[in-house]
Amino acid sequence: MAPYILAIDQGTTSSRALVFDTDSHIKGIGQQDFTQYFPDNGWVEHDANEIWATTLASCRNALNRAGIAATDIACLGITNQRETTVVWDRSTGVPIANAIVWQDRRTSAFCEALREQGLAQTIQDKTGLLLDSYFSATKLRWLLEHVPGARAKANKGELAFGTIDCFLLWQLTGGRSHFTDATNASRTMLFNIHTQQWDQELLDLFEIPLGLLPEVKDCAADFGRCTPDLLGSAIPITGVLGDQQAAAFGQCCFSAGLAKSTYGTGCFLLLNTGAQPLASSTGLLTTIAYRLQGVPSYAIEGSIFMAGATMQWLRDGLHLLKDVAESAALARATSAESSVYLVPAFTGLGAPYWDPAARAAIFGMTRDTGVKEIVTAALMSVCYQTKDLVLAIQQDGTKLTQLRVDGGMANNDFLMQRLADVLDCEVLRPAITETTALGAAYVAGLQAGLFESLPSISARWQLQHSFKPERSEAWRQQRYSGWLDAVQRTRVQ
């Protein structure tokens, strides 16, 4: 029987697992949603134990639906929501508190205090990241400061920190593996992307004991084996990538200049910049695209906090939709000249604004504004936010003529056509839009010897549909100008 790859795709709102064959075909999928906690204004938390339980259940369901045994799985790859911070007890594996999610803004004031001390540039120079509560360092510090006894236990080496990949590895291996990969490490604001090591100056700045942190490995590496009783076999874990880097890997963005944009809970545009890290002057992040055989490949990334999560809010919060899939039909029934704008700054604005104080708002409503106009404005906000990122990349020296897209929202034809119209750029949707999980499968298979090289993986990429701009430049400028005005109105003056 041909070997199979199990890919864990642990996201912000659900845990998923997919079984791929070596021809990139999906043989089985398991998925479970989990609880979102909002204990205070701007706070977002997850129960890491629930994440683990839903991940394990999803893996078992994927194997059952694929109709194969765990012994048929050659290797396992993990991709995960990045920056989300977990601290657990080394002796029990039990988290000391809920995980603090990447969207959480509780440490914004501390970030501002560091900025006032003139430390933002030092942090950016070392990590490629802007000083923001988005990243793990301030979340980790908050847990050590606010969970009773946590700092004392951390100083004694009794606790372990990790992003979600690291916590899943610990659970999958029965506590034998405390590892992460270079892409996830690069999102903590503690990892020096030039030296490829945890940075002692930053650890001192954030008051983080080095012994709390995992060992950083290449993306394709030996991360340990699953405890046999979990899935039925001691499956080798051979690949780990943060979710956006995994999507770029699945989109085969292996050469400088290739870019992808993933539309999931948030929207993340990542451009491969090659062997050298390029500093952005427009509010984008310098990060690690992947690291293989000790050699990093770098990227510029723009992060938008709310994309699919905005549609989820319309469905679950306002009950304007029974199913997000309804949005395309409603949008087609809306005039392309609609004056309604929705700025989804529910947890502040991400790139290129980085404004944690901004809050969501709807502008331009009139007496005839209804459900379809608000739903369309939510979809169009995804296009406009992507335009913000593309223009920032252009100011940094790269003009995009093509953009590869993936994620659940990439299956919305209306949205993808409007994206091409707003960007004035060809939008390419691949045959497989499950590129995040596919990237985890590719990197795991590369380490396991199922794939020979990056070029052999690139040969597998196939186009499903190309969306080309149809609207005029006058329409594009008018619509985007209205967006910029709406964004400005959400920001504290």
C-alpha cells in the first residue's frame, strides 16, 4: 500500500486533521470546533486541553474516514495557529492557565511602555517583528506575572512554554518532545532571526527564563514519535510549520518574489524574499518562511486580524447569515457602487496600521441599507485590507502581478473576483485550497523521504482558476479611497 501522511492543522477556531497520499490527494478529514473565551475587553483565550482533545479526535476521525490504519501513515506533520501562548507543568502536562490567543490585546499597555523606553527598534532589528501584543513574548510574561506561583515554578525549571505546535508535540509524544520549529520560534519576539537562536537580551528584557523555552529545530526534522496508544502506531513526527508558512509551503512559494494570501480567521499575505531578511519600512513583518538543513529562507508578511472571523461574527453575533456560504449570493445582489464600508477592527488593526486602539465600525449606511449591503461590506473589507498589504509591499520594493490564494474564503468566487478587481492583480486559486495542511504534509514528507526536493514538490502545484481584473481604475480608486476614509475614522485621533 502507498504511504500516507497525516497532517494536523490546528487553527484558531477549530482543530483539523487530513490524510494525504503522496499525490497530494485528500483521503480523509476530521474537524472539531472548540470554545472561544473572551474574559475581558480585547482578551481572547483558548483551553489548551480542549485544543488537544479536539486535535486527537480529529486525527482519529480522519483515519477512520480515510479507511486506513495508523500503521499505514508514514509520517505526521503539524501546522498551527501561531503566537498563541501556552505554559504547562512539566510533570503533569497540564496548562497553568488558559492559552492566550494571538488576537489578544491585554499586553498593549506594556508594549507601549517598552516603546516609550525606545526599545522598539532593538526588538525589530533582532526579531523582524514590530513591538506589539500580537506576539508571544508579552503574553508569556503576563502569565508568569499573573498566575499565582508561576514565576517561582518557572525559575525552578518546573514549567514549559510553547506555541500550540509545541504543546501538541508534548502531548503526542507523552512529554518526551519539547521542541518547536524556526517559523514558530520567529513569531515569539524572543528569537533572533539572524543568529537563529533564542536571544538572551530579549529574554532578560521580558524576564523569561531560558529553561522555559523549547529547542528550536528545522521545519523538516525528527520531532519524535507519537505514543502508540493515541492513534494505534508510533507515527514519526517529521515536520512542523506555523500556519501561514505552511500555506506558503503548500502553495510552493519557494522562490523569491512568489506570494500567497490565506483567508481563514484572519488574512495573511506572505512574500518569499529569499536567503536574506529584508526590513520593511511600511509596517510589515520580516519573518522566516522555512528553514531546511539549517538554512533559513525569509519572508515579508502582512497580518490582518479579521477575515473569516468577520463573517463568523455576522453569522453568530448578529445572526445575519445562517451559513457563511450565503454571502456570495447576497453580495451578487448588491450594487458594486454600494457606499457601505465595514472596518473589522474588533481587536484593533493589524498591518500596516498596527493600531490596537482602533475599533470596528460600519460607515455609509442609509435608510435602504439592509443585510446584503452589510454582508457585502464585510466581504469587501477583506479585499481592501489585502490592498493595504499589497501597497505596503510595493512601497518596500516589490510589485505583485500575481497572488496565490487559499483558505476557506478562497472558495468564494465573488470575493476572489472582487479581490482581483481591487488589487488590479491576477488572483490564482490552486486545485487544492487546503494548502495549510498540505504544506505540513509536504514538509513532513520531505523529511521522511517521500518527496525528493522542493522542485519535485513545486511540480505538483496545479491551477484551478485564475481571476483577472474586470473593473476600471476609476472604480478601484473610488472604492479604495472610501475605505481609507473609513479606516481613519476608526482610529483614535
